[in-house]
Amino acid sequence: MFRRFVTFLLLVLWSMANGQWSMTFAQTTGIKNLYKYVKDTYETKADSLTKAFIESFMIKDKGIFNDRYKYYAFNAYWTQAHAIDVVIYNYQRHKGIDNQLANTYKAYMTRWYNNKANNYSGASTSDGSYRMFENPYTDDMCWITLTLFHMYEATGTTKYLTAAKNVFDNYIIQRANEDEETGGLWLPWNTDAGSGPNACTQSPATLIAAKLYQKYGTEKYLDYAKKLYAYTSKKIVKSDGRVEEPPLTYTQGTFGEACRILYHVTDESAAIKSKYKTLAYTYLNYAFTSGRCTNGQNILRDEGHNGDQSIFKAILIPYAVNYVLDEDMPASNRVNLYKFIQKNTTTMWSNLDISRYPIVFCNWDWTKPYTGADSDASMGAACCGASLMENSARMCRAITDRYDLGTLYTECSNFSIEPGHEQDDELSSFNTAMAKAEEILANPSSYTTAEYRKAITNLEAAYQAAQDYATGIASIQNSKFKIHNEDAALYDLSGRKITDKNLPHGIYIQSGRKVLR
């Protein structure tokens, strides 16, 4: 009749094929292992810290950020990318759940874009949207372009994607130079004569090219990505896991992310794909384990107090979280990075002074509270703290949602009903909810928090209705299964016609319906 079985070890994907249950495994070892470490989703803390970040540093009518508390710097450009990224991550968590807050944050993105991300040298809007972000510094344009991509991914607003593509096509890659020795491409740091390549330009440019290929499928972008990677890996990256010397968290994270995306999009051999996967972890793990990037106890170090140095950690953290949530990456590696991120999050939060909330300042060193003057409070340091908390919330919410939907789906996959009734109209909602859950679990990174929660709510309701309906069938209480022609031929549940008049007590098929005789 109706069977129910719950397991927290396996997730079974369900589909209907020729009236039979077809099952495949879906919930990964990684998600199960990660879930047991989730003690706090960090969402309330993230909401609080993002609000404090905005109140303490954003120029709200422009959507851009002061360099220090109440101090505007006209040439603070590339850092604006990572500051608005914090707002974008909060928007993504609240879209479809708290639309009033989400729309407020979406408006900040629009203002950020319209004000050219504080680009002190960009052309006007009337000259073309991508020219708004032109700048002599190639790396500055790269960081802004990645954020434009992020804004598009969060909102679906195509002008952001168009601008990102055009900045790369018309400015970034136009500055590239061929390198005969490596067969790769290198980009000058800026337009000054003699300006050479560096990791903070090559890393984001490689990532942009890979993401453009992932989005458009145009071969030139994959070619750019592989050539930028080739030069960087052969001329800049060190053999021990350092992306550059000195090793800095932002290039460790960005080149690690470039390798992760290259793993997904490359047309190269399985061995090369495996190499990309390995290197993605190598560069990220170095940032959390090397004494060059940490305090020796896996807490990311103070990398400096100026506007550039103070924001580096805000760039690493989202890419480390992306790795944790990528179910194609090795489960043990994902668990390791998860633990490092959580340790940094709890350390940073425990050293915040929230006595003046919503004015909150983060320290450059997460193991100590900020005790300096208000005028010295750093937007970069605050951005790092807010980025850490937002991305920890994103990470734990995604793990929790995947696990909750997965375990519910496992239970529902063991639903069984009398043969011949699997496609009854009364089960259509259940079938639809199961199909949606299967779709989400097969592509876990493509769905928002709101979509996960809706899928869970819908499947819970549909499952209860299906249980109730199954009970009705089992007890032959539903009028759908009562017959009107008592003289019609009888068949057993295997479809064989019954000719014996001395029937044992049981369930039979008569006139296409179930009947108790």
C-alpha cells in the first residue's frame, strides 16, 4: 500500500519511466559531512553586520562607499567592487523572502552602476555603458567587471552583463600581449609605458574570460582564459602554492576560483581537468594554512591598513565559499575549507564592538577589537568582516537547504501506491513537487534561498496530501474506486481475468477500478 522510509545517508532521485520508479543517487557525501558542522546559519549576524557596513560607510544616494569613516576618496575605485558585493550577497539571500529589504539593496546596486562605481576617469553614460568603467589600471577594470557579472547573476538585469562583456572585449583584453615562451597572454598592470604583468591583473582576467565562456560558449573566451592561465602559472605562480610573492589572500582566492571555473568549462583532457581541480584547492588552502597568509592558527592575518591592502580578505572569502558549495570538488577538501571559514567567522564576530550599533568598525586583525579613532576606521577592514559574515551565511544556508530538501526528497522517494494509480489527478501536485525538487537537487547552485524554501514547503504539503490519498485507496473509502456494474468481469492486480466464482477475500480490478470482494 503505502511505504515510508527515512534515511540520512542517501538521497534518491526519482523519475517516472514507463510506470516504474527509477532512482539515482544525488545527495553527496560532501553535503552530509558539511551539514553536521553547521551550528549557526549566521544569517541574523550577517544582516546586522551588512546593515552596519552600509550605515557606517556607504554614501547612500550614490551607492558608493567612503574609504574611511565619513572620508570620501575620489580615486577609491576598485575597492567599490568588493564593497557592493557584500550588498549583492545580502540581496540574494533576501530576494523572494523579504522583498522590501531586497529592493532597497537592489536600488543601491543601480546607484552604484549609475555613478560608475566612483570611477574617477571613466567616460560618461552617453558614451556607452561599458565606457563608464574604462580606467588606466587594468586590474581595476577586472575587479569592477567581475562585480558587474555578479550583479547580473543576482538580478538578471542584462545591462550589467552587457557592460561586463564590453569592458572585457574593448579594454581589458585589448591590452593583452602574446608571450612566445609560454604561448600565453599577459596584461600590463596599467597603461604606463613599460608596465608589466602581475598576479592581481592576470588572476581576475583569467576568471572573467572563463566566466564569459561559461555564459556565452564563444570559443575565443576559453582561448583567452587558457592563455592567461598559461602565462600566470608558468611565469608568476610559485611551486609551493603561492600565487605571487608575497602571497596575498586576494590573488590566492581569485586564481583558485579561476582554476575551479576552468575545471568546469575546459575542453582539455581529463588529466588537465583534474589538475585545475587540484590547483583550485591548493591556492585556497594555502591562504588558510600558510603562516604567510595567517597568524599561524588558520586565522587570516592583517595584510595592511591602506585602502588596497585592507580589503584583500573580502575577495578571498566568497571564492573559498564557492569551492565549499561546489559538489564536484572533493568532499574532504570542502570540509577543510568550511572549518577554516567558520573559525575565522566566529573569531571575527567575537571581537566586534557593537555598543554603538549600527556604527560598527572591524579591525584589520580579526583576533582583536578595533580601538582606534573613528576617523581611522577602515572601509576595507569593515568590508572584509561583512563579506566574511555574508558569505558564511550564504554557505550555511545553502548547505542547510540542500540537506533539508534532500532528506525530504529521500523520504518522498520511497512513497509507493497501489499499481495503476501513480498518475491519478489527486497525485499531480506531488508529482510536480517531486519533479521540481529533483531539478533543484540536480543543479543546486542555480537556485536561490527562496526557491529552496518554496520547494520544501510545496513538497511537504504535497507529500501529506499524497499520504492522505494513499490511505483512502488502501481502505477503499474513496468513491473513485467503487463500481456500479456488479456483473462486469473481474481481474486480479496482475491483469489476469478471474473466472473462478469462489473468490478469496481481497482487492480486484472491475471496470478499470479497484473493488474489495
